[in-house]
Amino acid sequence: MSPILETFGEDGPVNRTDRLYAITEELRRRGPAGSTGRRLAAMLEVSERTIKRDVSALQQAGTPIWAQSGPGGGYVLDAVATLPPLAFTPAQAVAVAVALAAMPAGSPFGVDAAVTRGKVWDALGPADRERAATLSARVWTHPPGDGEAPPVEPTVLRAVEQALGTGRVLAITHDVDGRVTRRDVEPILLAHAEGRWYLVAWCRTRQAVRWFRLSRIRRAHLTGERHAPRDVGEVGTPPTGAAPVG
């Protein structure tokens, strides 16, 4: 008997939510060989047309399922989705938590950092989670610049993050001691120096690389225009001790 049917029973067709899960897990189990619509339909006691609709729904939701055409064709779950889940030791979980906690207040990707910290903790089993909690209670950190750097508008942070990740032009309103200017910039990198975050970008107004302090950007709008990525070397010599986070 299929492991999927062992899970859901054979008392008739399962509900749609369980069926979508069952299709995904069956394809994950079968790996590169995949499965035909006919086989899935027989296994779940529904029509092939229903399987086709279910697979379409999964694809629209972002599940990487590919259709194989020709004789013997069917459905295959992308290998990326079949990788085993990450596992962490208690010490590794604490190391990640320490690294994330060391981010200054108002840092770019701060929201994502908080979510990641929770995911790492959730990946631990009960016993390992208890050991990690005991260990983390003995590690104290003081985020550099915490309470000193001016706050950064959350909407500005998000726009900068998205522009850097998607290669899109950013329209910013920049305020330096009451002198407000509007610039269209091509983000190159984010830099942390002297307790402050900077957006380093090609300024289309000045036709040169400029460093914009994030706390001085009042508004940031992600445009629909994309730009060719500029070499990080154009920024010049990095501040002392600076290095890519990767």
C-alpha cells in the first residue's frame, strides 16, 4: 500500500487540502522518476482531470512541479524541493542567534533576521531546544550602535532591500540638514560603518558613486526600471574592517 494512503486511509477520496499535500509528498518520494496523472488519480480515488486541476493549483502556489510530455509522461517535483531539511545543533542555533542579535537596531533585513531566528529555533527538537535555551542564556550581546544611530524609516529599509535584491532603480528623497534633494539611484551595496548604515549607489544626478546615510533618506520608491548591475569595485576602498557578510 502507498505510504500516502497509509497516512490518509482508504475510506474514500480525501479532502482537497489533504489531497494537495498527498500529491506533493508522493512526488517528493518518487524523486526524478515522477508519477503519472493516472497513477495519482488511482491512488487518491479521483479522476485524472481532478489531478490535473490540483497540480495546476500547486504550480500557481509556487510548488515546482514540472509536467513531462510524451509516452509515459507525468509529473515531477523539482529536485530543489526534495532536499532534506536543514538540521542544527544547539551550538549552531545559538551561533545564528548571536550573529543576528549583533545587528544594529534598524538594520536592513532586520525583519527577515527576526523571522530567521525563529525558524532556526523551530528546527530544533524539544531536547535540543532546551539545551540551546540554556546555552543562549549564558551568552550576552550588545548590538553595536544600539541606541546611538538615528532610526531608519521601515518603508525606506524595505524599498532599499528590494531594490538591491531585484536590480531596480530606486527613487529617493534625501535630507541633509534641511537640504532636501530627490535622486534616482542604482543601488550597488549596503555598508555599515561608524555605527551607521549607508546605501552606496550610482547617483544618476551626479553621475558618480555616492554614499547615502539610510537615516537621512526620508522616502524611497521602488521603480519599475531595471539597471545593469555595477561592479562592487566601483565603490572604491571599503572602510577599515569591512567585509562581505557572506
